[in-house]
Amino acid sequence: MAETVTFRLDPETARILRALTRRRNRTKSAVIKDALRDAWKSGASEAEPSAWEVYSQLYPKLDPAPPGPKRDRARNVSRLFKEILIAKHRAGTL
């Protein structure tokens, strides 16, 4: 589905557009479409690296994980909660 866009041109840009349409023997719409596509292609060539490329460059610089089991609070949440409650009870702040 085509989309219509309307905009105003300053006199200098309008003159350039008229000259391009005569020189290339094309419509104003076609000249503007080509210019937009060319601008998009030139910007796409200078694209930023993806997240994976950045991570792959940074990964060797990261410190390795410490050996041994990892401490997972989610596995011990009920025990940790009970310890907190007992400590508050003993301190008299429960």
C-alpha cells in the first residue's frame, strides 16, 4: 500500500529537484525515492555493531566465574526468611 507524503520545498531545493527531473527524465516522485534509498544505503553501510559482536569482543576481557557452586538465593529463600524472622524476634523488633 502506497503512502502519500506532502512537504514544502525552499526555492533552492525546488530548483534542484526540477533540474534533476529534467536531467534524468524522471518524475519528481522517482527522483525523491532514489535519493531516499541512496541515503538509506549509505547510512546502512556505517551500521553500528550488533550486541553479539560487542559481547564477543568483551568476553575475553571478563573475569572468569569463581569455581564451585553458585549461591542461589531462590533455592534457599524459605531458610533465609526464617533466619531473618528469628533474628528480628531475638532483637525484639518483630
